[in-house]
Amino acid sequence: MRYQPLLFSFFIALCSGPLFTQEAEIVGTVLTESGDTLIGCSVQVVGSVIGDVSDDDGHYSLSVPPGRIRILASYIGYENFDTILQISVTDREFELDIVMSENFVSTGEVIVYGRRASGQAQALRVQQSAIAVQTIIHSELFNKYPDITLAETVQRMPGVTITRNRGEGDMVQVRGLPEQYTAISLNGQRLPTVQPEADRAGSLDIIQSNLVDEVRVIKARSADLDADAIGGTVDFRIRQPEDRFEVLLQGGLGSNFGFDQIPGQQSGITQAAAVLNSELSDETMYGLLAGSYFRHARGNRTQRYDYGDNGVTGTQVSRVRPIDTDRISTKRGVIGAVELRPSIYNRLRLSYNYSANDDDVMAREVNFFRTRAPLENRITSKWREERRLNMVALEVENNFKNLLVDYALSFASTAERLIDRQRSYNSLVFGPTRDVTDAEFLALVPTDTRFETQVPRRSTEQQNLDLEEDIAIGGINFTKYIGNGRTSFLRAGARYRIKERTYREFYTRVVGRPGQEVAPGEFADLDAEGPLVIRPDLDAGPNYYASEKIAAGYLMYVANWTAKLTSSVGLRYEFTNLDYTLLRDGRADSTSYSNLFPSLNFTYRIRRDRQLRFSYYEAIARVPYSTLVPTESFAERRQSRLDVFSIGNPDVDPTYSRNFDLTYERYGRNDGLISVSAYAKFLEDPTIRTAEFTFVEDQPSLGYSLMNTSDARLLGLEVGFYQNLAFLNPGWRYLNLNGNLNFNNYRLQDQDAEDATLAQAPRRSANLSVVYSNPKQRLNLVIAGNYRSSTLDLLQDGEPIWINAIISLDLAADYELFRGISAYLRLNNVTDHRAERYIGKPDEDGSLLTSKTQYGVWGVAGLRWRPGS
């Protein structure tokens, strides 16, 4: 820590000198609204001496460095034209035509609307000029949608599907591969995870979408990107300081219209957000502060069915387990950033992100056993789960003559804590019972009972969990331009990533005492009982410490051979070291390995608005910590959820892949886009989740693990489009269609069955959005539907467990009441589609339903104030 002031001073010094840069040409014509050329219009790059004056034909030309460039055009009698451009290192010439509006005094109010935000137009331009195929969406587009979490935002992009947790978007999957094959980063820096089990998959329900400025899904890898991204990389860019002053305040209230059968259950929703962006020093320093709050009270009912002694054998239901859950989720987020621009050649940005998600949960469950002596367990569970994300990043760019140097340092920390998770068992085996029919047995709910006497307490449990994961990353990149034509460059860099995880757990159990009985059909009052241990000691549990160190270096060459053809070829080296220590008995192990990952990307521009891309790259998916760290008995379990624990398997190998991609992109008017991609992925040692059924204190439980399966290949087709419908009928110019389709075909080696598939990987997915944006009526409407086909989840005692197909529908409406003040309405999960799990494929004969859950419909209405918008 004592070196931080020295490092910061060093970066400031690098940014302060007069440096020179490799430049690109911005050319265009200055026009009036009527189409006439303007002569003598001043066009300047703000913060520099770079400028030009339009000639007799209205033409101008500027030589600018890569990076964020602010263009300001001014002419007497006309409104200033002010815009921001992002010039990439691959750009040699960029065309920008400027349309100047006459400036005159008017007593009336003038409101200017656009059919689509300029931010998204800029995002598409960056997407078009990128080295590797990717999809970018800007907040000015996705903020129109009724999304709560970032995962729900990303699912509207081509090639992306999501998994849901408690009805909300959670994990991201790219191109039909499980979530652990997708890399998740924030501002280009990898995020740590908070899941005790899925510690290679980034959960996105902790970050709210209204704090994010841009989302990039990079579907093909170049050498300067991390190699552990078989499916792709999802990079979220949080809001950054802008050149203009901005204030945004919004707040809304809503309700959950779903399940509300628990006594005293809450269903209210509260939402708030604020943004302040300002120039701190004259065109050299900018600051941003933004916050977000979302409180969602909701519940659900789950009905579980077990078959045979291990939950999956036989066809007769042996146990029914109805569960009522009352959950209050509170999400909070704060971001702050300061950007220093001493000149257009240099930039330093320091940013901070804090996100928190707190869940207060009460669950009531009954196990109805169908035996001659019908055992009945009445289980009450209560806990608080806290998750935190803190991330600070320092990014620096320096442009020298023919050389661009950029640096990045980041530190991110996540934590998950389960605080005093209590669970009481009230059980009764003998006594007079009420007979029920088969249909009545399957439809039992938590308030039902088959006994008429008091149900005694058998035991009470308490669990506390503390999980922390830290990631520190340092990286540097050098981009060297070659030749006077500025058509090629070499890029080299290094990156070092340290990831550390500490897991601690406390568990205790006491036998029930007299006076803790519950009445028939009732449950224990854990609020009145309090925790068993006030200050539990977490140091004696099944704890472990694990670390991962990855050192990487790369070299890549990018060439613009002609105006139509660009290529990049690169090689990345990564050295991986993994070690762990079981803190209770001192057992430890360490392993290391190194790999070379080649990559190749071609872009052929058929026309200015049409291009073909081809990519080949190799990648890796490393094994999760929870699998590498062994668990040999239930006493050493690592339990992340009720009735779920982790079983280690240190013999699991990493998954490697060879990937091919061919993409066609057509960029149309009004920022339209049509893209078609075909891809193939050949996987070596892919993994599958397994589950072992066991009884723990007469409670059915599952022990999860991971194992390698047969090598596999995936063939896929992806179609994405955003299209204004004015080409069909001029009267439809306010309508836009946004959608994508994904088709995937899997084949596992040594398995001839046509339905052999990868786990957690959907074969088909689609979404379609209809966007109505009418500036005359000051109205925006969005109808967004999403589809995900049935998916193999895991193998439970050798039997395949599938998740049913999901169809969801969300609605959004925005209406500008007054200038800068808008009313909005969001309605989520309108279809209230039931989440189901089956033994076997859901749509085939012989499949057996193991669980079903519904979460209800929820909506929010509110006001947004953005002065000067």
C-alpha cells in the first residue's frame, strides 16, 4: 500500500507531457438543414489546437489521435454542433457530415427528438471497426427496456441466453455454451464471483442495469483478450464522465402480483436512481457520481416430487415437498469516476463501483412421505444473505508518435455472507392420520397436514457462511504503428491476474426441547426463538483457502492490406498456478500448467455498410475451486443452499476448445443492423454437473460435483437484426423490430444418440422486441419476448435432469409529460411462465416432473427528471 502514492504520481507524470500520436482523418461536409453547404464554418477538436474551416464546397478535414474526441462546429446564426466520437486504433478515415440548425428566438418551447440515440449509433460504428466480431449496445437503447439486472439486458443481444435465479436474470451464456465458459468483466477487468459452487460463472444479478453505459459481447477472441472465454466475453462499461453537464433523478413504486399466501408476506417494490455528471476543471477534468436502489418484496411456491429411494428411480411419487418462500431483495449500487484529460493525447481515469444485494428470506416446507407410517417433516427456515462487490480501477492512455501505450490496474473484491441461517425440524411419525387420494397427495400445500396432534420439535440448526474472493489485475499494452501509410500495427502486452478465495462456515445442531411443538398445519416462529449461537466461530468449519495466479503475454499483428481487407494474427501465452489449503486439517495441494493460444481474424468489407468476418481461436475453461478442493464426507460439506452441498473432484481437467466463426454484417439506415453468424466449437474434456441423493437428518439432500465427459462439437447459427419498418410503409417509421435467433447442434463423441447434448446448454433461443418511438406523441412503447428451449441441467444418480422451455414477456412505456420530465411504466414476467424440472426431456413420453415454481407478475411506475434533455 505504501507504493500507491508513488505509482499514482508516476501515472500523472506520464499524462502531463506534450506527446504525439498516430492520427486518423475525420472528413466530412458542413450542411444546413435544407441541404446547402456552409462555407467558413469552424470545426474544432475541443481541448486541442486541432481545427479546420469548411471550404467553398463545405468540406473540412481533421487529423486526430485514437480515443474519445469531442467535435464542436460553430457558425454565426446557427446552433453549435457538439458530438463525441470514439476513434479506434484501426480507423484511418472516418466520415462525419455536420448539419447545422438555424438559431433564432422563439417564445415557444422547442423539443428535439431522435428516433434512436446517437450513443447507439456510435456503439455500432465501434462494433463495425472492431478487430474481432462483437455486439455492442448502448444504455440509450437498453434503458428503454424493463430490465432489472444486467443479465436481462444482455439476453436481448444475438447469441446470448441467460439462466434465471428466483425468476430474475442471473447467469449469462454465449453461443449455446454453459455459463462457466463465458468470461465476465467490468470496464475490461475480470470480476470475481460470489457463488460457492459456480465460482467460474459471473453472476450479474448484483449489478443494476441503470448504472451501466454500454455492454459488449465479444464472440471471437483476439490475442489481447484473456484465453478463458470459450463462449465469449461479456464486458460491461459502467457510466463514465462526459463532457456535458447532466442531472438525472428517477423514482418509482410497484408491486408483485404473484404468490402472496404466506401470512404477512410483503409485495411492494421501490426503485430510485440518480446521476450527476459535471466538468470539474476547464476541459481537462470531469467527474461522475451515480447511485441506484431497488427493493423487491416477492414470494413463490415450489412443489417438489421425489421418486423411489433416491429421488429419481421408479415412476411413483414417494415424497411431496411443497415450499412457500417469502423473499425481500434489496439492491444498492454506487459508482464514481474522475477522468483527467490534460490533452487529447493522454487520459487518466479512476473509477469505483460498489454493488450490494441483501436478501431476507423465510421459507416453510413440508415433507410428506408416502409410507405405511407416513412421516411428516415441517421445516421452517430463516436467513439473511448479503453479497457485496467493490471494485476500483485505474486506466491510463498515452499517445506517442507512432506508439500508443495503455495501462490498467484494478482490484475487485466480492463477499457473500449467510447470517444466522436457522432451520427447525418438527416431525411426527406415528399417530392418527388423514387418508388422502393420489391426486390429493400430489396437490398437498404447506398449510396441509395428515396429523391431528401437536408436532414435536426434532432438532434446530444454525449455519453461518463467509465467502470472500479478491482479484488483482495489472496489465500493459503497446501498440506500434508500422509504415508511413499507417495501415498496420504491432501490439504486444502482458497481464498478471491474482485470484484468492477464502471460505469459512459454521454449523451447529441441537435436539428439540419440550415446548417447541407446533399445532397441526403450523410452523415454528424462528423470529421469536432467535439464533442458537449469538457470535458463532467460523474458524472450525469445513474451510479452505485457494488461490490462482495467471501470468500472460501476447503478440499480435494487425494489417489493413487494402481498403477492403483487414487481418489480425496473434499468439497468447498463459501460465496458470493453482493451490489450496484445507484450513481444518492442513492438507494442501498445488498444480501448474502453461498453454499457447493462437488466434486469427479476417474482415472483408464488401461495401462501406457490408462486411464478412472470419475468426479462429483457441481457448480454455479452468476448473472451479469448489471442485478442485476435495470433500470426502458430509462433515466437510460446503453448503451454499438448503439441502445442497458440494463434493470435490480434484481429478477434473480443464476444458479446451478450437473455435471457428463466420459472420456477415449489414449496417443500414437509422442505425439498422442485420448479422448472420455460423460457428463451430470443438471441445476437449467438457464438464457436466452431477448430483448424489442422500438423506441428512431425514431430509432429502443433494451433493453436487463436476466430472469430465466425452469430447464434443457444437455447430451453431445465429441471426440478429435491428430494423426500422419505414422501408415497408412510410407510416411505420416509428416502429422498430429488434430480435435474434440461435440454433445449436451438439454431438458428444462415443455417443450415437441424437439427443446427446451438453449440460446447461440450450439448443434454441430467441427474442423479439417491438419498439414504438413517436416523437410527435412523445411516447415510447416496448414489447419484449424471450424464449429458451428445454435444457439438460445435470445427472442425478445417473439420470438426466432437464429444465423446461421458458417463454417470458416484458412491457415498458415512457411518456414525456413536460420537457425533461417523463413518466415510465415497467411490467415484468407478464406470462408468469412456470419453471419446471423433469427426469428426462420435458416434451418426451415417460418424463417425470420433479419440481414446479411460479414467481408472479411485477410492475413499477415512476417519474424521471432529466433537465436539459
